[in-house]
Amino acid sequence: MDFKKSLKNPAEAFNSPQNVVNDAELTTEQKIDVLKQWRYDELETEVADQENMAADKPDKLGEINNLLIELEGKS
């Protein structure tokens, strides 16, 4: 997995946040960075939704936050 590419658009690089955690090529710190970027992207989508610029994307914030807690506990 190309870390820089996955950091730019995690949702495109991975099918789910869990796939980030399962990626054996990424370090724990890289996984945290990718999940934080994905969380930021999801929060931006929520803001757009609140401003009636809805995008049809499933809400992954809960899953991302839980995975970050797990990973940050390991680092």
C-alpha cells in the first residue's frame, strides 16, 4: 500500500477503516495517521450534510474512533 496515496484519500485506498488496521505493510503510526485523515474527511462530510450539500456516504466516524482508541493504546 502506498502510504502517501492512502493518506490523501483513505476512503478510496481502503474499503473500510478496519482494512487500515489489518494492513500489514503500514506501521501503527501510519495507521493512526490514515485513520485520523479519514476521520477528518468524515467530519467534513458531516458539515457539508448539515449545510444541505449531502453526499451519499455511510457514516464511519464511530468505527474510526474506536479503531483509533485501540491503536493509540498500543503505541
